[in-house]
Amino acid sequence: MHDANRDKLIVALDLPDATKARAMIERLGDAVTFYKIGMELAYGGGFALVDELARAGKHIFLDLKLHDIGHTVEKATAQIARLGVRFVTVHAFPQTLAAAARGARGSALQVLGVTVMTSYDDSDLVTAGYRLNVRELVALRARQAKEAGIAGLILSPEELKATRALVGADLLLVTPGVRPAGAALDDQKRVATPSDALKRGANHLVVGRPIISAPDPHAAALAIQKEIAEVCA
């Protein structure tokens, strides 16, 4: 019987090409059911992996962070919906959210809005010209995403609890910036352990380097799956 809790872990294949990604998928085996293909891999031959992963019974998250005029986003989202992926990301601007929702309509594709990148903090937003801090901007994007009718949000662990209280159970909350206890932060500024993120309301955890850069990626993935199972039991 399929254990839905295992789908809560999404492994980010942050690798430069499809050959390296295939080797990592082979190493991870049955420890992982859900993979994220981001921009680096997508533009390094990763689109060819979508069909391969689908045929292997895996779920696919295409993390392209679409943002353009509405017509372009709508048409691009409709094309992605034909690929059989489960999640796609767009930047959570109101027009972009609405366009992506139109493009995905009638398909199984679920659109996730990126609120504030986990490598940003309040000072980064000021530099970029925003008048809101991280928490305020995430809350605004959450309300706009709910109004647009998309499936969920990408947000850091720090904003999970407040956002879950704001949106209730209506939206999926998917969080990168998840690091097992003792792992390096890399370029992430707003992070949490897997168990903390789940307790704060996350539906899915995106984990990249702590798994794919581990000496034994399979064991690293299994350790996180064990932590997920304990929290969700």
C-alpha cells in the first residue's frame, strides 16, 4: 500500500546535467518518491527526465519560477500541464498567479506560488525596493494566491505557522530551506529541521544538498523519511 507520508519529502536534483541526475536517482532508489527539477537541471537536459521519472512511478516538481506577461505564463503553464508533472512554480505576483491558474485549469497540474526566496531577508527586500518585510510580504502573497485559486505556496519554514493560520487547510505549503540538525546552511537564511517544518504546517519538504551531497545519499534520504514518519504517525 502506498504511504503518502513518503511523498512529503521532495528531493531537489540540483545537479548540472541529466547524466548526473540519473545516477543520483539510481542511488536513491526506493527511498525517494518525489523529485524536483530546477532551472539548472532543466536547462541541462532535465526535461528528458520528466517522462522517465513518470514511467518509474515518481512524482515530479518542475521548479521553473515562471514570471512574464499573463498570456505567456498561461500558455507556458498549459504546455507544462501536458508533461504529466505534479507541481510547477510561478512567482507569486497576482497577474502571474491568475494566468498560471488559467493555464493549469482542467489538468492535474498544481501551481505553487513562490512568496519570498529563502535566501532573502528583510534587508534584501529593502534593497529590492519593497516596503514590506518578509513576514508581511509572505502574508500578502498568501492572500493573493488564495484569491487566484492556485494549489499552494513556496515559503520558508519561518513563515509556515503564521501562513497556515492565515490560509487554513486550503493551500499546500511547500518549504525549501529544510536542513537536518547539524547540516550546513549553505546560502539559506531562513531554515528549519524536517520535524520542525512539519509541525509548523508544511505539506512537503524540499531537500537538496543535505541528501545529494551526503556520502551516502540513500541513507540520508531514509533518515529524513524516518523523521517524517515519526512526526506524521
